[in-house]
Amino acid sequence: MLNKNILSAKIHGMPVVVYVGLSIPVILGVVTGSLGTDIMSIIGMLYVIGILFSWLGDKIPIWNNWIGGGSMLAMMAPSFLVYTKVIPEKYSEAITYFFDDMSFLNFYIIVLIMGSLLTVDSKMLVKTLKRCGPVFAAAVFGAVIFGIISGNLVGKPIGDTLAYYVLPNLGGGNGSGAVPMSQIFEQVTGTSKDTYYSTAIAILTLGSTIALVSGVVLHRIGQLFPKYAGDGKSLLKNTVTGTEDLEEEIVKPSRLDIANSFMIAIGFYALANLFGKIILPDIFGVIIHPFAYLILFLTLANVFNILPKNLSYGAEALSDFIGGKMGPMVFAGIGVALLDFGDFVTAITFENIFLSFMIILGVIVGAGVMSHFVGFHIIDGIIVAGLTCSNRGDSADVILLTATNRLPLLPYAQVISKLGGAIILALSSIVFAQFF
């Protein structure tokens, strides 16, 4: 009976025996060093690791429902394997090059955004984006108030609390948040940027983890009390959007339509980079990230029906495949390339945990209250327009929204993360000048 159960068991849709049989050569290749560092080898290695830990994360009690499930373990476990040097350095460096220098993560996110924005109802899209700003502002206000109060309780000066705890957790991540923030700190104060960055990245890593776990807990609460959560595809309540009356034309895309989606992604991405890097890189001194332009142009394409329906739904089909089926591989890559387990360990002190938790709690309260007033599902508004702004950026957005079954809402999260992060950077110079 046991043998029959093993033979019939499946992991990621394939029989366990097939998965094990295909994984053994990959593992032996890593151990012996015979596996290369080319794209095929790297993707294969990440699939083996990601599928295993994603499957385990969905099976482990408590972890599966309250800590983040498969997506969280598929990210954390590989990071730990790098930290303990179980994954050889040559492979971790190759994975980092693939995800960071070759920007595979950007490709993944662009495809997800494209598929979501081109097929969502245009009226609902515009209404939602207009309401995201106030929710983000309320989240920032809540973070500042809760941060100052908690900092005072542990004897932290207001300036230190804002500079080293609140700002890093709201800056939109590492590359577009903590890094430029440290440069601003050096310009304004004259103190080395490395001094600021080492503290900021540790706090950001801890805060991002707390934000993720908080999102999963809120998702669970939403399952227990459905009136506070939506379907994971819309932020707006039906009573506001009237989505129950929409009759959308659904088109079944051909394989050629799906293949042509790559051309759509490339064209819009190139246009976004032209504006973000050459034509209009900033507006009144606020740097506009190319992703913000990407979202703007895709939104306009939807609103004005620029693309044929079959191509739009081809983009959605590609997005569903990339986002749904390649997820474990991507999460494993994020863990190896972008999550430093050492930073996470360094940040674990009572004071840091307390302050970071209170700041995230402030984000939750602020975003939750404003979500109610603007007509968002409260839990969805908190997660998408609040918690995604309190993490390590693009990769953390994907992990959080996947763990909470809200990946179709990624475009809204990206809008707030990028534009909100730019605003926080502008505010950081004021804070640094005032308190240092």
C-alpha cells in the first residue's frame, strides 16, 4: 500500500518518482561540479530546489497557513542553503547574475504586469488607481506615528527612528530605496553612505519579513471573515465598481497570440525605458521609475483599446503560465540572489523586532482605515497599497501577493511601490537635514 501511495503521489503535477529521477542528476552535477553555470543548468537547479521547498511549505502545519506556505519556504530555504554554503559559491554567483545582472526577475514581473493590465476592466482599473494614493498616504502616516511612539518607548530619538527604521521600511525596496537613500544620507550629512546602508538593509530585511507574515495572517483572517476581503483580483468592492453588471468579451488566444505577447512586452518595456531614462526621467525633481511608465502605457493601451483583444488575452495566457507554473523556480532564485540570510540574522534583536513590528502595524492600521473610506476591500487594500510598500521591493511584492493569493493585483502594488518610493526618497532628504 505504501509503495502504491508513493508511486501515485505527485509533486508540482508530476509523479514523485519522476521528480526524484530527474533531480538526482542535477544534484550530483552540483556536488561534483559537472553541472554548468549556463541558463539551462541554472533554471534546472532552481526548479529542483524551488519545487521541493514549495511543496514542503504547503504541507508543513502552521507554516502553510500562517507563515507564507510554499512561496515563503521556496525563498527562505535556498537563502539559508547559500548562507550555510550548501549551495556552492559558483552556482550562487551564477544565479545572482541571471536574476540581477541579466534581469530575469524584471522579465518575470513585466510579463505579470502586462497580463493583468491589458485584460482588466478599464473603468475599474482607473477607479482603483485613483484610490491607491490616499491609502498609501494613510499607511505612511500610520507608520510614522506608530514608529515615533514605539521609538520613544525604547528610548530612541525621533530622528533615529525615522531615518533608520521608518524610511527604510517605506522606501520601495533595496535598489530603488535603501541604496539611493544611503547616497542621500551621505550628501546631506557628510557621513559615509556605507554606515547608513548597513543598518538600513538589515532593518529592511526584517521589516519585509514581518510584512510578509502579516500579509499571510491577514489573508487567513480574510478567509475566516470574507466580508473584509475580496476575490484577490479586484481591490474595489462590487458595490463601488458594479462589476457584477460587466459583460466582458472573452477571447480564446491562439498559440501565436501567446508567442506575440513577448513582442508586446518588449515594445512597451522599451518605450518605458525611453521615457524613464531619456525623455522624462523625473517630474519636478521626483525620479519616475521605468516600471511606472510601463504601467501608465499599458493602462492607456487598455483604456483606449489600442491592442486587438486576441493579443491582450494572449498576454494574459502568457502571464498565467509564467506566474503560476514557474513560480517555485523564481522564488528559489529570489532566495539565492536577492535575500541575504546573514542580514536577516543580524537584524534579529528585541529592539529591532519591536520597532519594525510597530511600524508595520502602523502601516496596517493607516491603510486599513483609508481602504474602508475609499471603497476598497480592507484586507486587500492593506496588502496591496500598504504592505507591498513595506518590503524589499519587486521580488518581495511577488512573494507577498503569491502567498496571499493576490498576484493579479501586482500592477497596483507596483504603481504604489515605485511612485510612493520616489516620494519617500524626497522626504528622506528633509528628515536627514532636520535631524542630522
